[in-house]
Amino acid sequence: MSTLPPCPKCNSEYTYEDGEQLVCPECAHEWKAGEAGASDDDTRVIKDSVGNLLQDGDTITVIKDLKVKGSSLVVKVGTKVKNIRLVDGDHDIDCKIDGIGAMKLKSEFVRKV
């Protein structure tokens, strides 16, 4: 029986290997075997299009017309978005845009105000 380390996020003992990564089936956290201690602090660095650090609660503006997937709406250049929330994933900003609703944006298409 192999001795895999517990999940650094939820301390579950039911971790398993998936290629080079370790996976927790309870919280879906994935990490490499050597970085179990390094991922505890959960620091993520997300920067806008010009290199400014973004944080939860910041106000941003959109720097490019963005089509809304699944509709004919467009988020126009200069649209101001308040109170953003940073998340993990490809689209790393969750926000609510007036007239459109909840959106996920990529940080490369926004600029901090």
C-alpha cells in the first residue's frame, strides 16, 4: 500500500495519483507531490493588461469590446466594473456588469482604475 500525503487544502486522507499530480476526491484540489507545503498559503498573483496587481473588491475597466457568449450582447470598451472577485481558472475574474449580469472575465482584457 502506498503512502500518499493528505490533501493540503482539506486534509483528506483519500488522495490518489493522476499522472504526475495528486488529486483529492473530496475537494477536487490538485497539486504536485513536492509542493504540498508550498500551496498552503494559497497566494495567487493576478495582474491586469498593464501589469497592475488585482485584488478582490477592485474596480476595473474593459479595454476591448467583448462578445457575451450565447447572446447578442457586447461589453463595450470603457465599461466600468466595480467590486470584482478573483477566482482560479482560465477566466480569473467574477463580476456583475450592469445591464448584462454575472460575468467571468480574463484579466488580460481589463485595466485597474
